[in-house]
Amino acid sequence: MTITLIKRATLLNEGIRQQGDLLIADGRIQKIAPQIDAPDGAEIIHAEGKLLIPGMIDDQVHFREPGLTHKGNILSESRAAVAGGITSFMEMPNVNPQTTNAEALEAKYRRAAEVSVANYAFYLGATNDNLEEIRTLDPQAACGIKIFMGASTGNMLVDNRETLEAIFANAKIPVVTHCEDTPMIDANEAAARAKYGEAVPVKLHGEIRSREACLKSTKMAIELAKAHGTRLHVLHISTADELALFEAHKSLDSLAEANITAEACVHHLFFSDADYDTLGTQIKCNPSVKTERDRQALLDAVKRDVIDVIATDHAPHTWEEKQNTYFKAPSGVPLVQHALLSLLEHVHDGVLTLESVVQKTSHAVAERFNLKERGYLREGYHADLVLIDLEKPYPVNKDNLLYKCHWSPFEGYTFRSTIAATWVGGVLAYDGREVISDPVGQRLVFNR
């Protein structure tokens, strides 16, 4: 195992910035100190002027394997992830076959062990008829239980109230929810079709997948969690209206003990409905990108710690699929390669702090999901690290895209920061130019 000494970086961890050295050995952070002498044979990385943080842990990705691999796969998307500073991911169950039982979960873990460059865990998907799988689930077998309380992709909508009650009552691990009210969306779609036929303007997506639909479903999820004492994590909040629902749950000191937490995604923090005119279906996603007022409210909620976690909801589709008309173009955006860079844009603009970005993308995710020895710069922890040059611009173009779908809504945009290096389990996976490691990702382990 390579010994690596990172010299004179600005280390940012748990709200504290300090210049110092960090020594990696046997895949772990062996020592952090103002100055460390290089051991024999150590590779030395001179990092003065650069920022060293724990790798982003993305708790919401769709890597499309098995069954949808023309869009992406675990190898291609994990490579893009480490190039974007994401060292661990948690992947969703709406693939083919769906990940709704223990056998399907283990098949995914076996595949990830063969090909993933980043660390990995997988969700068990809830359905209207797999309650026994949820009851008997080994808490180490999945990062969480995913419930589509609003239909998005596939046929995993759980819309039976009695079933929802039983899932929330029997979940041993965090329940994560996609909250949109499907009947309300169906009615909005019918009204749009009646007016426009198949030529519905994409810019109406935020009204069709409406704030009212999000608010109604999120309220239900919170009611269920309160009733059953369930550990609930509501994914991809997209409206200002939902934020008040989470204000009452911010008095607990430890996120690990909070029963109800909220998440925002990078695209809802970056784009607004004004961008539909130029990007069209490229930013069609569920829940929808909404107004500038919503975007600003979400950013403010990050600053006020109403939003606990920031993730991507990375969901690639082919360029050809995305060129269809409104109803036929699938929802989802490829994001892992540029998520952290997009958050750093808010830092450059003075909207967010570096400390809050690290908290929401690393520390808080580790706490919410009880990750063992990850998410922090701490001696003895896994060396999942990202080195960032905040002063070096990074232009996004076709030549540097690593997604299998090979497009991005950020094409043509120049970020003001660059991912200079990413280490996964102490192995240099990305050197600032290309992914250079073999599949080195490890299965995530939980303190449960």
C-alpha cells in the first residue's frame, strides 16, 4: 500500500481551517499535524495554497446498473464521481430488475466490488408488496429504504396508506422519500395536454410537478415519521413552501439522533425556471426545478441549517432520449462530476461558506446514515480525500466529460475551482486530469 504525505494544505474539517500535513498509510489517515516528516518511500504531494477536505458522500445517485446500462453504469459513473470529488455514493433501486429484495441488493454489491472506483452502498426499494423484505432486512445490507411516495421513474410508486404505515412502523434503518403527490401531477398533466396537446412547453414542468404536489406529499411523510418514530430523510426538497415543515426538528444537537432531516440537490441550488428557455429538457428532473424564489430560499435554508444534506440525484439519460418532446423526454440530470464544483460557485459568490459545504456533503451524510469511520479528516478514518484548487478555473466541455451519456447542463460553463486530486481509501483515484486507479471502492459499513 502506498504511503502518501500531503504537505502544507489548508485542511478544513468540522468547521476548523488549519494549514498542515496529512499522512496516509494502509488506506487510512495515519496522522494530521502542523508538520510531518516524510517516512521512507512516501509519495509527497505539495499542496500549499490548496484546500483538503473529506470526500463528498453522495446519498442519492442513479447509476443505471443493472438493466439500464445504455444510460450509465457503475464503472462509468463512479469514474465521473471521483473526478468530481465524490468518494462514496448510495445508489437507488429503480433499475431492472428493481432492488426490492435481499438477493438483488447483494447482486449489486458483487458488481460494485468488481468495477466501482468509489465506495458504495445501495438502497432497498419499497413497494406495495415487499413489507416482509423490509421487516427482515439486515441493517448492514442497505444504506436506507427508498420510498417513491410520488411516481417518478419505473413502477415503484407506493400509494397505499396502510402499506406506508407498515413500512414506516417496521423500518430499522433510515427511510428516504421522494415526495410528490401523483394524483395532483396527473391532473396538471391532463390540463396541460388539453391546452397544448403533445407540444407542452418544457418551462411548464415546474408548474406540472407543482409545489402543491411536493408540499402535500412531504407533509404526509413527516406525519408518518412522527407517528411511528421513524428515521426519515426527505430527498431533494425543491420549494420554499416545504422548508417550514423542517424548522421544528433543528433543536437536536446531533444529526445522528434527529428523526427527520431534509436534503437539497445541487441543481435546485444552481438552476431556476429561467434556465428552461436555454437548457430545456436538459434540466427536466423530478421534483422539478422551480422559481428563483425557491432557489434562493433553498440556499438560505442551507445557511440556516434547515437543510441538513446536499446531494446530486445524478440520473443520466442519453442525449437522444433527452431530445424528445416534453412528455417523452425522461426526467433526470447527470451531475456527479460537477456537483462539488457547482457548490463552490456559491462560495465564490459569498452565498455559502466552505465550512457549510463540507458539513452538508460529508459530515452530515456520515451522521445521518451512521457511516463507520468516513466523512471526516480524522486520524484512523478512511483516507477519502479531495484536494481543491480554488483559484484554478475549470471549463466544462465534451473533451473532459466522463459520464457515459456524454453530456452535461454545465457544458460551456467555466467553474472557478478545480478538483486537483481525489483519494479513495488512500489510493489516488483522480490526479486532476484523469481517473488513474483501478476499481478500489469499498463497501460502506454502518455503525448500526
